[in-house]
Amino acid sequence: FVAFLIHIGPFELVGARTPAALREWARLAGSGEGWTAYAREILSGGDLSRAERLTAEVPGFLEALLPLLADTETPMQVRIGVVAVMEGAAGGDALRGLVPRLIDLAGHEDHRVRADACHLLGLTGAGEAAATLRARLSDEHPEVREIAADALGEK
């Protein structure tokens, strides 16, 4: 087995790539959506430790995970990785800085996104998250209600 390691901008890609894929990564390296695509790439491959390292090394990496959380088409393995990385940032300033965006996601039309947002809001330790979590106690979906209660410490 031969593995290729390719560096394009800040991204380290493992495996063979087509010229079109390399052009796309070059485009992403210079765009705001690049870190989100890279997070999807590494979490799809199960590389949670790299994602956790990037959280410490790249300012704004946690924020780049939010579009993956909000996208209902994100594969389950990636969603689980996103939540795990954010759990690792529990109580820290980087996660607390995402509270306004997590509050928005707590109102998402998909109950899975609302549930994940409530779970993460609970991990922020931010007082401004409490009102949103209390509102989710009457959510139409029982999983969201349960997670909001857990996040508030009401279980």
C-alpha cells in the first residue's frame, strides 16, 4: 500500500487525487469554506485526533464545523466527529464564542440539528444559552426536550 501526502495551502491530504480534485482543493485553500471542507474530509476518514489538534492550532476551526452540524446531509460519522470535537472544547472560550450560532441552530427545522445544538449549548457554560434551552423543553420532538433538560441539569 502506498499513501500519498499532499500539502495544498494549510491542508494535508492523504491519498491519490485527480487533477480536478487538486484544483478544487487549491480553490478551497483560498476560500472561507475551505476549513469546513477539510473538516468533512478528515472526519469522513475517522481522523478525530487531527480535528482535535486543528481546534487548538487554527483559530476559527470550531466555527468551520458549524455548517457540517447544520447540514442534514452530513454523514453520521462526520456529525458524530463534529460533536466529539466540540465536546473536547467544552467550557472554553472558542465554544462559548459560538453561542449565538448555536442558539440559531437550536431553532433549526430538523430535530437532530436542534438536539445537537442544545447539547453543545449546555457544554458552553454560557448563561445566555439557558433561555434557548428552556424554550426547547417544550420542543415538538422528545429527543430535543430530553437533551435540553440534560443541558440545563434538570434530569
